[in-house]
Amino acid sequence: MGVLENKARARTFYKYLSKVYDRINPFIWDESMRDEAIDMLDIEPDDHVLDVGCGTGFATEGLLERTDHIYGLDQSAHQLEKAYAKFGKRGPVRFHRGDAERLPFADDTFDVVWSSGSIEYWPNPVVALRELRRVTKPGGQVLVVGPDYPNNSVFQKLADAIMLFYDEEEADRMFTEAGYQDFEHVIQQSRPGSPRAITTVAQVPDR
Ligand SMILES: C[S@@+](CC[C@H](N)C(=O)[O-])C[C@H]1O[C@@H](n2cnc3c(N)ncnc32)[C@H](O)[C@@H]1O
């Protein structure tokens, strides 16, 4: 398990990274990739959408263009402070501080649950993926963006030491174990040579 697949360490990491997150983020995960991922979803203007690990609100901002009913959740108070500065603490987005593995929402609450760039920090990704499924209505969609596993063995060792990087086979295992039956993965990259993301869109089955 990578050093940052630990909730307390990830919180400390984001205490510092939050200061520069919005300047660094576009080198890895930019607007074109975000918008391409949002286009993989069917979001109607009345839909309720949850952004898990919303951070400073980068994806939240894109999702807000599709519906006004957006909820954001993150475990880092420092990242959320940056999001409040953009949207207001009680503005159009309903923010919660909380843990992806224990979502503070009832079963079947959301039409769509989104999570970009957060799964790599979750110590128990299958537990959290089950939570995403639980709070999504049957027939709703869950979209998760994570870092694609590198091909090169040196980068693989480095990646494994830091956080969760995974390939399609591992994504199949995690989503299946979390109770999803219908899903597909898309590899995203903003330009040749830049880091690749693995984006999974899953349909939530009936209970
Ligand atoms: C790389 S940022 C992604 C932010 C945003 N989703 C985006 O697309 O730019 C990862 C975020 O996941 C949050 N995070 C990590 N582990 C979490 C957990 N267990 N529960 C909730 N949030 C978590 C971090 O605090 C951080 O803000």
C-alpha cells in the first residue's frame, strides 16, 4: 500500500498541497479531460449529483454547468476552504466534510455520483466504491477517475510506493467486488506523454 493511502497522511499532504493545487492540477488533470469525462454521463438539469473528494472544486465547477443540485464532499478542511472561496460556504454547492468510505447520505439519494482523483488515496477502495453505489439511485451512474498504472517497471515501483495506480484488470476486480455489473473504462490523456487517467463509468444495478 502506498504511503498516501492513509487518511491522516492524505489530510496532512493536502494541508500543504491545497495552497498550490489549482496551479499544479492542470498539468495532470485539465479542463478538456474533465469535460470529456462529464460528457460520458447523462446529467439532466434536475439531477442531484455528488462529487466525492471534491477538493478545491475543480470538477464541481464543470458539473455545476449541467445541474444546480450539486453536493461536494472532501475529508480535507484545507481543500474545502479553497472550494468555499470559489463558491461560498453556503452557495450553490452543498459541501460536507467527510470520508468517502462512510458517506453521510441515505441510500438512493443521488442520480449521479462523481469522483475524480480521489480513489488513489482511499485505503479501502472497494468499501468506498460500495458507498458510492449505496447512495446512488438504482439506474443512476457512478463515475470514478483514477491514475492509470504505468507501463514502465521503474515507474510502477515508484507509483506503488506512493498511492493506488491501477489498470483495467484491477478496475474490473474492484468494481465487481463492490457490486457493479455494468461498467466500462476509458483511458484519458490530455496530450502524448502526459499522465493517463483511467475513468470508469458504472450503471448502478437494482437492489
Ligand atoms: C487530487 S484531489 C482531487 C480534487 C478534485 N476532485 C479534482 O478533480 O480536482 C483529491 C482529493 O481527494 C480527497 N480525499 C482523499 N481521501 C479522501 C477520503 N477518504 N474521503 C474524502 N476525500 C478524500 C483529498 O482531500 C483531495 O481533496
